[in-house]
Amino acid sequence: MYSIALKMLFHDRAKYLGLVLGVAFSTLLINQQLGIFIGLITRAGAVIVDVPQADVWVMDPGVKNLDTIFPLRDTELGRVRGVPGVAWAVPLYKSNVTIRTGNGELESSLLIGVDDSTLIGLPPEVVLGNVDDLRRPDAVAVSMDGYRKIWRNGPLSLGNIAELNDRRAVVVAIVKDSPKFTSSITFFTRYSQALGYTNNGRNQMSFIVARSAEDSTPANVARSIVARTGLQAMSAEDFRWKAIMYVVQNTGIPISIGTVVALGVLVGIAVVGLMFNLFVLENLKQFAVLKALGTSNFRLMGMVFLQAAVVGFVGFSLGLFGATMFFETAGKSPTFQGFYLPWYVAAASGAVAAAIIVLAAMLAMRRVLFVDPAIVFRG
């Protein structure tokens, strides 16, 4: 009986193709949009991810994210270092600067000032050069994506010169950093050097990054810093999630992408449900013949669900393959660097595709269960 169900399905190639494409389109849209959404919001905490040595971040009590910063006084660094449970603490500078490349173009970039002595704050992966050369005057490291955006036509090389806020900067290293939410160009230099590239007033320390002692946890150390200094402190993971939630709650990204995902689900339900119902209606006489020959309703239900399952599996596989190829291809571009398809998004889209197929099968099931075998003998 089940082979008959498959022959019925594959015989009507037009409707079979339409059903498969309906599921595939819905799956592709859901996976693509959710993958882009996750890639976008995770960029909000990229600066935190690039400092894996620190598990505690300290900042002004009014800071809500990584982009709105109120500088700290230099004396706060000593106070944080004196809190029990703090293994070490170093300053971190973050600011937006305008750069001028060798061909005269202007670009907006992110400037990160790392600790002068330990260079904590630099991304751990060095593509080219030696980070110790940052101790030279006017020395900077640049992100690999930023390098390719500024010096498009040449291979990776050291010694290129750019102007940061009209001051000379020499590239001595190229590093691999996490993609940022606002800019793909990031420069890294020593904290003292970064202050020379900008002039933000008397207080210029953006953050204090610290490491909790072995016998303490980041959350406990953060609470101790808040109690003793009055500053805002939290674990690196909590601060990363705070930055992500700020983007979710204060931008139109969730609504925009959520609308597209909802449309993908609705289109899948409408197209697959309508076409599967039409497919069953056109094959109603065949089901009536089987019922007249004594096939039970339970067996007929199994045949319909088998047809729906085949359509769902093939359509979901094609849609997931298309979404995977999209991220595989687009991920090679600096603009889409870091975007990927998480496994849980693929699993969730699989559940949605299964729900669409089950709903379509249940809607079509009424006609099969209540079909009158006598219609076979009518004109």
C-alpha cells in the first residue's frame, strides 16, 4: 500500500515539485534570516570576546553598552586592583576615529588601546607581524578585514602608513579579530599611544578589564568591586549578553527579521497546505478504490502521512542545503564575516517544517477518511 502512495505522489510531478519547493523556500527563508539575526546581535559583544584573558569588566555606572562610554578616572584602576579576589586589572581604551589611507580616502574605524606592559586587549590570533613591535612609536595593529578594506589591491604586508585623526600610524601587525557591529576596520595600539590619537578630555579610560583570582568567581569579584568602588562591574559573559540585549531591545532588527521569518512560515503553511489538499482531492478516487477494496482508515492515514513525510524531508533538505551554501559563500566576504548557521536554528526550522507538513496532512485527511467508496462507480 505504501508503494502505491509513493507512486501516486511521484506521478503528479507538477504538484510534487510545488510541494517540495514550498517547504524548501520556507526552510531557506527561516534559516537565512535567523542566521543573519544571530550573526548581527553577536557582533554587539565582539570587543569583549577579543579579550579572552579578562573575565570581569568594570565601567561607569551609567554605561549600557560598548558604544556609549563615559570615561573613568585613572585613579579607579588602583581602587579596582585593591579589591580582594582581583588577580590583575589593566586599562582598556575604546574610541571611534577617522582614518585617511594612502590614496586619500576617509574611513571610520574603531581604535582599541591595550595595556602598555602586557598588551592585554589584543586578539589572540596574529596573522602577520609581531605584536611586541607595538611598543615602537606610532605603531598599530590592524584587523585583517580592516586591512583588506583599506588596502584593497595589495597582499598582506607590514609597514603601511595611515593617518588616525591626522596622526601618523604605522602597521606593524595584522590580527584576526571578531567582526564588529558598527565597523569592519579596527586598529589596536598601546593605551598611552591611543590617548595620543584622541583628545577626549581629562578622563579617558573607557574600561577596566580584570581577572578574578583562582579561588573566586567572576560574579563574586564583580559584586565586590561594585560594593567597594561604586562602579559598575560584571562578568565578561554577563556584559556580553547585556550588549546583545541592548541591540535587541533598542533597534528594529528583531522586528524586521522576525517579520520575514513569520512570512516564511505563513507562506509555507499556505502553499504546502493548499497544494497538498489539492493533491489529495485529485487522487480522491484512488483512495476511494482502496477503501472499497477493504483498506482501513488507519492504513489510508499512514499513506497520506508517508506522502507528506517524503515531501517534508526532500523540501527541508533542499532548503537547508540552500541556506548552508548561502552562509558558506557569503561568509567569504568581509561584510558577512562571522555569519553562520547554528545547529539549533537548523533544528528549529526542521521542527517548523515538520509542523507545516503535519498540519497540511491533517487538513487533507478529512477528505480521505470520509470519502465514499461509491464514487468509484459514479460517472
